[in-house]
Amino acid sequence: MSGLEDLRTLTVEDVAEVLGVNVETVRRFAREGRLPAYRIGARLRFRPQDLDRFVESCLLKVPDIDAMLRQARDRRVGLVLKRKAAASAAGRKTTAPEQN
């Protein structure tokens, strides 16, 4: 670490405000090891970069919605084509060929 900026820390209250959670939740995250914390005297302190990593780790991975929609559309189109083909085949089977 170099420079004073690297030494800047956040309190439990600061982290709770940033995350929008109760201070007890922040303490629990630290106790569980989910959020790295440092004990300075009797108080917990958090580095901003550790908080950034924690937030990134909580990010939900959303699948590519466009790809999912294309797949669903392709399945529906495939089902419609199969039904049409089945109906067409069934229509040919039930219709007797014309005889003169």
C-alpha cells in the first residue's frame, strides 16, 4: 500500500448506508467472512475496494435475454410448422384419391 488514500477506511455505519442495510447485517457479513473487515481497537473498519468487490460478487448474472427470446420464438415456430405438417399429412391420409 502506498499513499494516504490506501489507508482510508469505512465504518460499519458507512457501509450500512452504502448498501442500504442495517448495521447488524454488515457485522454479520463481516463475521461470516463475506465482507472483509479489519478490527481497529474495538471497531470494525472496511476498505472501499473490498466493499466494491463485495458488491460485484452480489451482482446477479442475468442470461442474455435476447438469446432466450430467439430460442423461445424458434421453438414456437418449430411447433407451428410441425402441427401444420401433421395436419397436412393427416388431411392427405383422410382424403381418398379421386377415382374416375
